[in-house]
Amino acid sequence: MISLTRSEAKLVLKELKSWMKPEKVSSSLATFPSSAEIVSEPLGVVLVISAWNYPILLSLNPLIGAIVAGNAVVLKPSEISPATSSLLATLIHEYLDNSAIRVVEGAVAETTALLEQKWDKIMYTGNGKVGRIVMSAAAKHLTPVILELGGKCPVIIDSDINLEVATRRIVVGKWGSNNGQACIAPDYIITEKSNAPKVVESFKSTLEKFYGKDPFESKDLSRIVNSNHFARLSNMLDDEKVCDKIVHGGQRDEKHLMIAPTLIQDAPMDSLVMSDEIFGPLLPIISVDKIDESFELINSRAKPLAAYLFTSDKKLEEKFVKSISAGGLLVNDTCLHLTISSLPFGGVGDSGIGAYHGKFSFDIFSHKKAVLRRSFGGDLSARYPPYTPRKQQFLKSLLALDILGILLVLIGWTKN
């Protein structure tokens, strides 16, 4: 993830001058002669509250966007990753401009104190519960927010695919991403009942190939971040509604905060593992009669940060793109859309507000100021009182010409 931050910095150095240029736009007949443009200006002072699971990436990428847009920034790293928080505080103080960038360490008390202040924008990365607290605090000062939240990211697996490749890509997206502790990690699988046994067996085989027969001996699996999250995930496994649904894994080592990659087949929709965002190494596999039913299932729930489809059916792919509302969609892979700086990264609905990465970061941390320029010429008397019948008729004619101009443009587009 450090490489993604480095790439973001390189992109900014290359493209910033072009991003900063005023954007010329057309003016109207009513303002003739005139010119119009959109000018980007800094918002002011920005608060960035980052998350623990990718503490470098989720601290520095927003910081880069806010700074290149011209803002001053206060960064609040997560107390759940204290070593990285301390490192960021030390290095930023030593290498960056302290008059423009400050790091505040601490936990709930410090975050609460920061949220009581007036900011020009707040960006928070984390869960929906805290996101609501941040948004409520921001509302007291009418401060706009960027909320990068999570959600239950679904994966649809069609039956007409290379299942071995699909399984590999899902496994590395799920367990390779901090052992499931990632906002865009696959949260649950949907496949047809007739295909479910093959899917389960393919996952079992791939998991053993990647992490061995004893996953606790693997050096490629992360631990659960702390005892609170370990207990939360254990409650999902101990839920009586899913105890007999575990078809692979389920082993736990509380002392070392390890939970094995776990498959849960057909967990009830009201079970904990299907009600809450998992954010861990548990993966439910849900069966439906027909693959089209997966769209109804996904749309009946809160909008996710990411949704994934594995298929060779172009019509199903088109329906997926048209039917599913999510922060981002990916066909035949998982998580990789995060790495494309030309794509906006953000949520929708319960999964977040606003998007960033690349130019989207510059834009979201900027105010787009409308600027209209006129000369002292072309000053029509019809604009000013008294509004005689002749003047009113002239103004109506101008309005009709403006409407006619719009219609001609639309007709031109239609012909093209």
C-alpha cells in the first residue's frame, strides 16, 4: 500500500498544474459579451480522520489530495494502530511544513475534541456508526464531509466461468487483504444452488493451497487487530443460527488473535454474519435458485462500497452494471479498482459520501468557484427600468433566442 501512496504523489507532481488551470465554460446570450470559467480554490483547513487497517495509505492519500488543493490539514491517525500513528506524527513533523500540516494523536477523547472545532471539510474513513457521529458533529458548523465507510461487499459467481481462476482472485481479495479486515474485501458470495457445491470445494482447495492445512502456521495471514474485534468475530461464529453452517475453518486462537479462513454455507439472512459487516476472515456462501435473484438480494440491502461479479455472460454483466448501485463495481476480479487513480473511490448511501483518488482528490478538497467576466460594452438599455412594452418584448425575444440556441445544440448532438 506504500506503493499506491507513492504513485499518488507522482501523479500529483505530474498533473497538478493542469488540474489547477481554470476551466473555460460557455456563457449565455443574456450575458453577451462575456467569458465564463470555473476556478478551483482551497476550502481552508481540513480534518482527516484515518483508519487502522491501511494506516499509511488511508492517512497520506487524503493528505496529499487536501494539500495539493491548497488546504492546511490536521491528520488524526487511528489509535488502534499506535505504532504507525506515532511514526506518522514523527515523520510528518520532521519532513513536512508544520505550519500547514499537523498530526494529532489520541483516542476517542482527542477525536471528540477535534470534532467540536469548526473545519472547512472533514474526511473520515471507518465504519458507519462513527460516520454518523462525525456527520452529526460536522452539521453543527455546516461543515461538508467525506465519509469513506464500508458495507457488505457481495460477490456473484455465475456457473459459466473458470472457477479456479475466480476462486484464486476472491481468496486473495478476501484473506490477502488483512485477513478480511478491509472495507472492499468480499463479504459474502452468491451463487446458484446447483453451482454451490463446486464453489465450496474450489474455495477449500484454494485456501489449503495458499495457506496450508494449518492456516495458523501460515506467514501470509494477518492476525485480528485486537481482542475487541476478535470477540466480535467470535460472536458471529458462536451465533446458533450459523454453528451448523460452517463447512470449512472456524478454528480460533484467542491468545494469538488468529481466526482461520472460514466458509459458512447458507447462513440465514438474520444471522449476525449476514446482518453486520464482517471485516474479518469469515465468508458466507449464499445459494439462490437463479443467478438473477442475486440482484434482488443485493438491492434489498444497504448499498455496498464495492460489488463483484464473475461471469462470461455479457448480458448478465450489463445487467449487473445497470442494476447494482455500489461505490464501485468490478467484473471478474476483486479489489483492483482501488489501484486505478483515474477511477473515483468512494461509497454511496450507507457506504459513504464523496469520492477521491487522483484528480478526484484535488476536486473534492477544492471549492469550484464560478467566475463570469464582462466588459463595459454591450450594455443594453432594455435591462434597466422603466420596463416599457417595447423593452419587455425585446427581452422576451432574447429569451426565445437563448432557448432556440439550446434546441439547436440538442438537435446537433442527436444528429451526431
